[in-house]
Amino acid sequence: MAAEQQEPAVVDVEAVNFLAYDEAIMAQQDRIQQEIATTNPLVSDKLDLSVLYKEYAEDDQVYQLKVKDPHRTCNNRYCCIRKTRPDGNCFYRAFGFAHLEALLDNSKELQKFKAIASRSKEDLVTQGFTEFTIEDFHNTFMDVIELVEKQGSLADLLTAFNDQSTSDYLVVYLRLLTSGYLQRESGFFEHFIEGGRTVKEFCQQEVEPMAKESDHIHIIALAQALDTSIRVEYMDRGEGNSTNQHIFPEGSEPRVFLLYRPGHYDILYK
């Protein structure tokens, strides 16, 4: 008896093309990330603020005018900038470095910060975070604080933040602290979360994962969690010739100064 002929397999050309396109996009994103990693340190040396002028075309009047605003010494503005790698973690990396740098010559505030950081793991565990999961990140966080305490060296701090593993562990822990505070104060923050998500869902999707960008809600939470103050100069294409300044929390005296441009944070210095 003759074998039955099998129907030829039907190839979904559209699905194949979509898969190939998707893989090409992912490969392109990987190349972009590799290029960013090879050309941008995680945290740069301190640079003159004039480097910002070179980042925008001379005929880009909106940004050229706003770049001048942070540079105006008559307004007690800024002279220098320290750039961070644009990898979606820039807010946490910029904050972490700038805050610890500010504490290099302030032993009293450093001890206060160390005490807050030390008990923060217990607070997170009490909230339901798994101790085994967060312990290594907390240990690295404390190690770097103790490095600042014992060595007091800017060079050592810069080396730590430019070591990929150490730096990323610090970012993870700062993200966990932000998530923990948001969830502790969910009754307040739930009013600012869009899309019908709970605060916990927002944290799981937008705060805890690496490479997720940050905005006001993250900054407010981290400033409150670590009892510190952050001033952000917002530079975008909005109206006016100057940056918009916000201090978190309002009315506090900031120790950390950041420059925000759409999707990215760098460190500013007076």
C-alpha cells in the first residue's frame, strides 16, 4: 500500500519576517549598548560645564540658551559636571556617587547616613523582601560607605563606582530602598501612579528592574528613605530660557545637585 503523501508544511512568511525584524532590532540595541559602554564611563571625572555646549548644535537655540543658565555664576549656579553612563540607571548612580562624595569631608553626616543604611536591610525584610535576595546588595552598599569612612578618598570612590559589578550592586540596592519606601507610603503614592496599577505593581515594573528610568516619584521616595535632599535642574524644550529647579523634599537644603535632560541625569557642582 502506497504511503500517504504528506501535505507540504505551510510557512508563515509574515511571522518569519517579523521574527527576523525583531532579532535585528535586538541586535542593534545590543550594539548601541556596547558602544555606550565603551565610550562612556559609569561615572566620569569632573568636567567643566562648558562641555554641554558641544552636545547641542549651535543653531539649537532652545538648548543653547538653557545650557547657559546653569553656568551663570551671578545666580550662584554651577561650574562643573560629572557625567554618568546613559543606561537607564543614571539617576541612582548619579545620586549614590554625589551623596557619598559630599560626605567625604563630613564625618557627622556620614555616620548618620551609615546608621540609616545599616538598619535599612532590616526594614526591607520586615516589609517582606527576602533577606537572602537582598543581603549581597546591602553588604556591597555598606562596604562602599565604610570605604568612604576609612579612606576618605575621592579616587577610591570613583574606582568603586566605575567597577561594573560594585556599581550595579549599589544601583540595585538604591532601587530596593526606593521600592521599599514607596510601598511603605503606598497610601500617599498611589494617587500618582497611572495605568490602574497598585504601588507594588509599579515598583515591580518600574522601580526594581535595572535600566528602568526614574522620575519625580522615584526621587521623592529615595530622598525620604535616606533622609537627604536633592536639587534637580530640569533642562528640556519647555518654555523659557532657563532650567526649572526642583528640590526634594521641598524646603530642604540640598546636598546633591543633578542635571536632568530628557531621559538622563548627570551630577552638577557649584
